[in-house]
Amino acid sequence: MAGLRELLRYADMIEDAELRAKVREVLEEQELLLTGQRFELESSPGGRTQHHAYPGGLVQHTLATVRLALALCDVVEQVYGAEVNRDVVIAASLLHDIMKAPCYAEREDGTYILSPLGERLDHVTLAVEELARRGLPLEVLHAVAAHHAEHGPISPKTLEALIVHIADLADSRLNGSVLKAARFLLREATGHEPARLTHEQAFRIVIAKAREGWEGVRKLAREEGLLPAEESG
């Protein structure tokens, strides 16, 4: 479970012992207090269709978000000379999307739909509810609640919440744009689009088009098994 270990490594960077313990507890237990339901972080997608829509996408997006957020902390402190509560930034970055795991369900074709829970509570509402039950501080709850900014229940009102929002947006845009571009290139080059693309495949497709043109995309699609069986030979 390398993904979880890396998440916990960032959790251990939290200096406040009580907050660090609570964040680790959420990551390790992977259980809803609301229902008693268990969920699996490492197999969950980070989105249904727009970004990180593949197994492991949630952990990948979370790691990218916390790394981007820490880089933004460096900019704020070293360039702008302002103080940032890094404990809040790390905690909120690690937990901002954690409740996507129980809110999604996988179809037989590898695509995702909302679970029965996800049809009734969105992941932001559920996260705030669960984290409040576990006694996480208000500043962390706010940063989690505000990570979608104007597209969520509340916009960032603290510097820490703004940093988490920008980091989350940057990674979701990066991943989503590459996945979208790869799907477009596959449709144009082969006339087909698989139900699921991994991030590795998506990045390779975009790079192949830039370096080798359309034939590079078609060749990669054959090599990756992304064409129907009758056309992959």
C-alpha cells in the first residue's frame, strides 16, 4: 500500500500532535462514522469523468494537491513574506477529497457512477460532517469546505483555504486536460475511445502525438490494447 504510506508520510509533517493523530486516524481507518461503512482510498478514482477517473486516481490527486500546496506555501512565505499555517494546509490537502471514495461506484465497463450514498450527500458535505465528528479544527473544516471556491458551499476566507483551493484546481485541471486531450486524439486517430484511460496512457498519447503525429497515436493505441479486438491485430 505504497500510496497510503506516502499520504501518511505527509501527515507526519503536521507539527501539532493532536491534529497529526486525527489526520492519520482518518487516513488509516477509512471508515464512515455516519454509517459504519468501510471504503478503500487506494482503489478509488479522484473523479467520475473529468479528472483522475481511474483506480488509484484519488490517492494520486491527493498527493499532487498536497505537494502543490506546500510549494505555494513556499511562495507565500519566501516571495510575499506572509505567514502560513502549514499544519492546516497539509491536513486539508490530505482530507479535501477523501469522501469521494464512498461516494463513487464502479460499473462493469470500468466507468463510475454515484453510489447510493453519493446520490444523497456530495463528497464535500460528507467530508465536513465526518471531520467535524472526529473533532478536527474549524480552520481545517473551512479549507475542506471551501476547496471548490465559488463552485462549492463557501469560498475561501483564509489564506490556507485559498492555497488548498488553488492546488486542488491546478492538479485537477492538469490531469483533466491531459485525459480530455488523449481521448480526443484517440477518437480522431482511430475512431474509438476506451471506457477508461490511465494517466500513464493519457500522457503517453499526448506525447506521442507531439513527437510522432497521428501515426504515433495509432501505433500506441495498438500497443496499449486501446482498440477493439478486431482492429488491434
